[in-house]
Amino acid sequence: NARFVVGDFEAMLSFRPFAPGDAELKDFEVLMRGVNEHRAVKFMYRNRGQVKSQLRHVNPYHIGYVDNHWCMFGFDVDRKAIRTFVLARLSKPALTKKRFAVSQKFDLNKHLAGSLGLYRGEHDYEIVVELDAWAADDVRGRRLHSSQELKEIGDGKLRVKLRLSSLEEVERWVLSMGTHATVIAPEKLRERLSKASEELWQRYGGPMVLHDKG
């Protein structure tokens, strides 16, 4: 997964493959000023899957491109914790007069060390997944995570071992490969996939029902 952290607005603009659209540039510039000038910002933010946005007060530490998303990492003043904010779900950013100092304890690499993408959990899971020859060819030569261990197990198959702090992102990764991936451990991940499979069967196992929009 791509991880690109910008230190100033001009650097972001020069990195065109990851640059935001023109409509987002004004909001992006406000946030970058907050990062560079160490000024707190406030904005409306919608959590994933939610409809309504909430007002957030944040000391912005970094802006980066992670897992195909522009994100801001900062200290959420009200929640008193480091949080990750996806810029596509952020609106109406404004600079405040309050200044802050970046915590010396904050290290972006350490913050994301247990993440397969963006989601940072509080657990320690050893993930073991076996891939058939088809899926294995999609993983060889790639760096999924800094902890990854790859082992050839014959017939073109591959065993992938990861150390992660949450299961949300790896669950989606396994589901994306369908029947080409088999989770060996942990059992909790197997249970989550079993539940997802049951829900998918309920949705797609029967005849399609067309709803009359009229």
C-alpha cells in the first residue's frame, strides 16, 4: 500500500499521481497550513458508514496518502487521542488561533505499524493465510505489510503470515480473493469470515427480487 507523507503544500501539488482534485485544493491548503504552522483546526467530519457529520477540533500532525486515501493524522482535542481522518469525509475546515507542539512520542510509522492500511486497533494478531496458485501470483513481489513472511508450500501455493493490530482490513483483503484464500489463524478471523459468508449467501443465494421504484 502506498504511503506518501507531504511536508508542504507545494510538494503535494508536484506529486500529481496522488494530487487531490481541484475542488478539494482549498480545503487541502487550509489543513496543510495547520500542519506547517502548528495551528489547530476545526472541521466537520463523517465517520465511516455514518450519514451525519460531527464537529471536530484537531491538532494536525501530518497529511499523507495511505491505502489510496488522502488522510490527516492528528490529536483529537475532545477525544484526547491520535486519530486518522480521511479527507474525503472531511468538510468546512478552518484554522484557529490556537498553537500546538507535535508530541515527541508521535511517530507515523509506529502509529501505522499494526495496520494493513489505515485502521489501527488495540490488539496483537498473528494472521496466517494460505493462497492458491492464482492468488499467490497477486502477492509475490508485493509488500503487503512490514511484518509479512511468505512461504512457498508447493503446487504454486503460498502461506502469508502477518502481525496486525486489528482484523477489519485483513478481513476485506481475504474476502476480495474469494475462494482463492483460506485463513488458518486466528480463529476469530475465521469466525468473522464465516459470518460474512452467511450474510452474502442470504443476499445472493436466492432468486433476485426486483423492487418496483414506481
